[in-house]
Amino acid sequence: MSVTTTYTVNGMTCGHCVSSVTEELTAVAGVTGVDVRLATGAVTVTSTRELSRDEVRAAVTEAGYELVG
């Protein structure tokens, strides 16, 4: 099973931001892919299971950014 969900993240301004968010989300159990669109703040996460919004929010917060919504 593969689950793909797109989130919006505020505060990213550069490539380092993208790397930080990608690194933290990739560390979440079950995540198999992360695609970050810096220009829009869209972050698409592919995983082997349904992720809770709290899990995603915790990873984004750990990276230093804000999950919208």
C-alpha cells in the first residue's frame, strides 16, 4: 500500500530549508518519499501507511517550520 498526501509548510526560503524538512519527514516511520516545492510550500509525502497530521506536524516543527492547517 502506498499513501500520498500533500501538505503546506510555511517559512521555507532556500535549499537548506528544503533539505531540513525532507530529512525530518524521511525519518518518520513508513515514509518512502518526500517532494518539496519551495516556491509554493507544497510538501508531498509518500508512505507505506496513513500518517497522522500530528506526526507530520512534529517533523516539520522539528525542522523549524510550520505546518499550515
